[in-house]
Amino acid sequence: MKLLVYSSSDLAGINMAEHLEAAIPFVPSEMGGIYGKAHGDLFLVETSSSLIDLDLSPQGVEWALCLSKHKSSSGKPCLTAHTPGNLGPTAEYGGRPGAVGISNPPLQSNLIRELRSECDRRSVALQVTVEATHHGPTDLEYPVTFIEIGSNEGSWIDPLLGEMVASAVRRSLDPRQMKRNAMGVGGGHYSEKFTSLILDGEFDIGHIVPKYALSEGFDLGIFKKCHERTLGGCDYVLADWKGTPSKAKCYLKSLDVELVRV
């Protein structure tokens, strides 16, 4: 079962869910005591809690996609996708410190490609970007991906953006040829470099550990956690070499992966 989850308090999630329901013939259903709407192996469910505290654990979940809002100080309209996780020693926004969720590189990367395709097809000038790993939940034993509309209320409730995301989600659900699974290291929170690599189609990228997380005292073991908690395995580390400290470079070389400088 593939979960599509949104919060009743999240305007962007409600927007996306409404457009998914308009496009997919969901019917009321129940799974493991959780009530929602189903279509084939898709299960759309509304939760009253925040998605960063998601704690749904029914049997047989293949992965979850969280339909969410994105907030930023700029308020700039954008469409994003990312994997949850707390890379440092704090957990201000759900999950546990130093813990990461299971990433889903193929889904996350397909979403970025389809979001970009939606913008290009409709001639909508909008930033589409993959984000670094951040916030909860961290402890679910199935992969979790966030897809988000940003970055203010006007964008969250925009019906065009809701329709675009719903269309991108539907196309991302189709089986795709597996590419090379990778994690990214270095760069900013909104990485143009890793977004471009996804759009080029050579790699599917899951976890991203940005430069700002690689501060003094950073636990290098988080790289191993990101490597291990990647659906389908992680054979490549894509490192923004100029933005990666020497200590981190040495650790990355010790992992059983191919290190690619980008």
C-alpha cells in the first residue's frame, strides 16, 4: 500500500488532496483501523496531527508521500520535495536528534522531474527544487517523502498549484526504470546542483546533507545512517567538493560507495 497523507490543518495539503480526489476515483476505505480513501494500492488519508509528527504504522505500507506546505522567509512561490530527518543534535521540528527517515530516491526524483515538466508544459515560471534532509518524522519503518507548495498562504491555496502537484504526483506513481541511487553532500538547502543532476536523469537522489550541517562537532556517523536508510540501497555519494570539509571527505571515502565529485 502507498500512503498519500495530508494534515487537516495544512492548507497546501488540503489543496493537493482535493485535486488528487478530483482526478483519481477514490472510495471510502479502512486499513489497519485507519480510515481514508483508496484506489488500487493508493490510500489517501487525512490526519489531525502535524505531518512532522506522523505516526501511522499500518501493515503493508510500501512508502508514504506527505502533501505539505513549505514556509520560507522570502515567501517566494516554489514547489519542492525532500526526505525527513534531523542531521544534527537537535530536533525542533519533529523526530529525534541525529536520526533520519528512510529516503525514497526514485519517488523523490520522479516528483522533481514531473514538477519541472508541469511548470514547463504550462509555461509557469516557478522554482522547482529538491531540499536538504530536514525535520521529522524520523522513526517510521517505511520510506517517507515530502512534496510541498511554498511559500505563503496565497500559494498554498492556489488551485493551479494544487492541480499541478496532483498531476505530477499521479505521473510519478507509474513504474519507472531504476536509475543510480545516490545521496548528496554539500551545497545549500535548496541545491541547484543536485536538482540539476536529478533533472538530467542520471541519478535518483534521496538524502542530502548540506554544507550548513557540516559544522564543527558534526557527527560524521550521520552519513552512514543516511546511506543505510535509503530504499533500494545507496551506491553513490555525490559530493559538492568545494563545500565539503576535509574531515567529511575522508569519512565518505571509507563508505562502501562510489564517491562522485560534482
